[in-house]
Amino acid sequence: MALSCDAYRELAAIVGERYISSKQHILAGNRVKTPEIPFEYHSPDAILLPGSTEEVAAIVKVCNKYGISFIPFVSGVLPDAYANREGTVLIHLKRMNRILEINEEDRYAVIEPGVRHVQLYPEVRKRGLSYTAASVGPGGSVLANFTSTSGDHHTQYGTSRANRYLLSVEMVTPEGEILRTGSLPSGCGWFCPDGPGPGLRSIVRGYFGSHGQLGIITKAAIGLEACKGPAEYRTEGISPHHRVIFDSDLSRVYVFNYDNIQKVCDAMLALGEAEVCSTVQKYFYLPLTLLMTDSANDFWKKWTGGYKEAMSMPLVVHIAAQSLREREYEEKILFDVVRETGGVRLPEELENWWSEHMDFFMVVSRLQSVLRLGGGWMPLKLGADSVQHVCDVGQSIGEYIYEFTETGKIFDAPENYQIIPMEYGHFAHIELLFMWDRTNPAAMKGVGEFRARSRQEDLRRHFHAEDLGCLNPTMEELGPLYSNCHIWMRKIKESFDPNDVANPML
Ligand SMILES: Cc1cc2nc3c(=O)[nH]c(=O)nc-3n(C[C@H](O)[C@H](O)[C@H](O)COP(=O)(O)OP(=O)(O)OC[C@H]3O[C@@H](n4cnc5c(N)ncnc54)[C@H](O)[C@@H]3O)c2cc1C
């Protein structure tokens, strides 16, 4: 369905002809990039590039007037950022890309949606500060992650999830009203997420973010913290052969391998109880081997030449300390815990890779290597619960994944899941990453079958294993397992968005 002439004219009057397009080739280039994912996707009817909050609000009002769905968009790495039905426009926020303030004294930054990690992170680090960055890579929108798509990430063990650091925001509601939350409307600045009266923090960010379903965030303040470990780093080489090195005694990475997940769980809990280390996680061995290689051939040589066995269940630990004494103290506890739980330190050759790729612990800049095999890949589960609970989920994968790996439907890497404890082990996240051969029709069919099987197994066991996301078919299916939150979500959506135009997915 194309936009009516009247709707197009009104939208063009807001942003100017230069910043609107309904050309077919432009629209087709902005369809979802992963057609094998079994959802319905359409070209949008138009793409708009507003330059201010007022323009965003005016666009949203026109959308309500004509019943047009709208989706905010920055990097588009998530499928939810694309049109999933006819009669949809994309509101591309890349022009709104200013860092408005970095407040060193009160430790917060105020940003617009188009600001990427590659822009903000170095600025913050230069000032001896840092923030908890998603593992999406340098091109992801900082604001989208903190407000709208907050998941878990590699460095949350000693910090937390990104959206716990969200302060005041400015947003455009689904009906086009400009709203300011937290300390901002009282004239007290950006520093606090709640102000007088009922807080809107949970509505704005939810647990995983509302993916544009409750409006468009146009400015946000995020909390910063004192940088743990060195503020300076050295880089060598060019991407993807680059290295990022901390020349400092305050930072060390250790990697241990385990032979079963319960021992990993025990180690995570013991480290959390002692409140030591900056990053602790069980990483997935297939992407890890891919990250460590320079070509597809190199990958096969390493994967079949012992890497798979040596790193079958790797526990990656980064100590980032404020002093040498602190580092030594944390090391002592770490080695005691590993000895008691039966971990085996990785050979130097494998462990050293980490100290040369310290970007992993800041803003991961090598993720593209994971696509080196040219196949399809998809993350599953992505939920969170206690460390023991998610380790039980990990353990259960072994009971059904073999039906898919042994028939060649998915890559044979049964332990390819990561577990990341957060806030010193009070809870943890799990992600199962599976890959398949795009040229094999049986494998393409297997993608849907494996997703369905994984969910079925989790529901049967009442596992809190999946990321509920926003109001979509997954939420409807899993809601009963989470206190019927889908019913509450529906009520909130209906009251904020009576015309159901803000990124509807049901
Ligand atoms: C390889 C990979 C790794 C990832 N790792 C992590 C991770 O470790 N942790 C994590 O949390 N996430 C992760 N993600 C998910 C996601 O990419 C990030 O959350 C990212 O910050 C989203 O930014 P984006 O610019 O790509 O947003 P987009 O894909 O453009 O948008 C994402 C969603 O947010 C909505 N949205 C965007 N901007 C706004 C806005 N201003 N107001 C309201 N809604 C908005 C969009 O409509 C869409 O539904 C990963 C993704 C990939 C592909």
C-alpha cells in the first residue's frame, strides 16, 4: 500500500523533500536483511529522517491522523526495526546524532538516538569514565540500547544491564505529545530517573525495552561510572586484524575450561559472593573460535585441530582493578575458586588472544568475524533468572539439540551457549547461538523446527529461558509463565497508543 498523496504531502512538509523518500529501490533496501527468519516483512511505504524532537512529534501526529504505523530506526540490527505490515513508515533517527552533554562531576551523558557507541565510548573513556556497553558493536545506537532494546551483555557481571542506568528522558508519545520524565520536568536537570509523582521509568524501558511500541525516545541521559582498569589503550593493525591492548598491571584476563556446567555455576556463584572480578562469563566456543581466526580455512583448521575440545566450556574472567593490591587480592580469590571447582587454565597461546583483544570488554569490534562461515545464525533463549536456573537451562539443551546436530540441520556445537552472571551473580543471562548452512534446504527448515523445539522444552520445564521482548506473539505465548504480563502489556499499550500505530506487532 502506498501512502496517500495527502499523507505524503503533510509528512514532506514537516521534514522537507530532502528528508523523505518513497522511491521503490530505497524502500526495498530498507527491508529486513535476514529473509530466512520466519516472520512477515514488507517494504515501508516511506522513510523519513527528522532532525528534531518537534519534527518527530509532528510526524507521529500525521501517522495517527491517517492510521499509518511508524517504526523508529537507527542501525537496524534488530528485525523489530523493520516494517512487518503494509501501511508503515520508518522514522530514521540518524540525523539526531549529537552528544548533548557529558557531565563528569555527576557522571552522566545526555545523547540523541543517532549517537553510536563508536562516538560516545571513546569520549567517555578519555574522561576516565565508562558505561556498560552492549555487545552489538560500535555501530549500534547507545540510546536505543539503554531505552528500547535492553538485553544483556558481556560486561554486566561487575556492573549491570544497560537500562538500569537510564536517567531522565525526553520522548514523543504514540499520539505525538512531547513528554519529559524524571528530574527533567521539575527543572532539575537530567540526573534522576524519577521525579515527583508516579515514576514512568518502567513504562519507558520495561525489562527488555518496548522496541518503539510506547513512543519514540528523542533524548536520554545515561549514568556513567568511574572507569575500572586503565583509561588508556593501544591499538595495532587494521580491522579485522586489529589488536586492542591495555599496557597496564591493573588489567588481566584469565580463561579456564570446565568439563561440566554445574562446576561453572559453582565458580560463578563463589566469585559473586566474594564480589571480585570485573567480567565473568561462560562464553560460546563456536563464535570464540571464529573470533580467533582470520579466514574460513583458518577456522576449520583450528576447530578440528583441538580448539573445540580445549575451549568446550570456557569461563572468561577479566580483572580490572583500581590498584595493584586490589588486582592481587582478586587474583588470589579467583585461583582458590577455580581450584576448588575444578577449572583448568587454558594454554597461554589461547589465553593471550584475550589480552590482545581488550575491545571485547569495552565495545566489541570484531563480531563481524562470526559471520565468516557465510552461514545463517540466530540467538535463542536470551532470558534471565538465577545463575543456577540458567545453568539448568544450559544443561537441558544437551537433551534435544543432538536430534538437530546429528542430522546436519544445525552446526554441530552442542555447548554453544553463553551464560553471563550480572550484578555479582544475583542473576544471569543465557543465550544459545546456533548456526546453519544457508545452501541446505533441510537446514533452512530445521531453523524453525529447532526454535519451536527449544521453546517447547523450556515451557514444559517452566524454565524462564526466553527474552519476552515487547508485545508480540512470543509475549502472548510466554506471558502465562511470567504472571500473565502479556495482559498488563496489552492494557498499557492500549492506553498509550489507542490507534495502535506505534510499531504494532500483533
Ligand atoms: C550481533 C549482535 C549483538 C548484540 N548484542 C547485544 C547485547 O549484548 N546486548 C543488548 O542489549 N543488545 C544486543 N544486541 C541487540 C541490539 O542490537 C542493541 O540493543 C542495539 O543497541 C540496538 O541499536 P540499533 O541502532 O541497531 O537499533 P535498531 O535495530 O535500529 O532498533 C531496535 C529497536 O528499537 C527501536 N528503537 C530504536 N530507536 C528508538 C528510539 N529512539 N525510541 C524508541 N524505540 C527505538 C526500533 O524500533 C527497534 O524496534 C545485539 C545485536 C546484534 C545484531
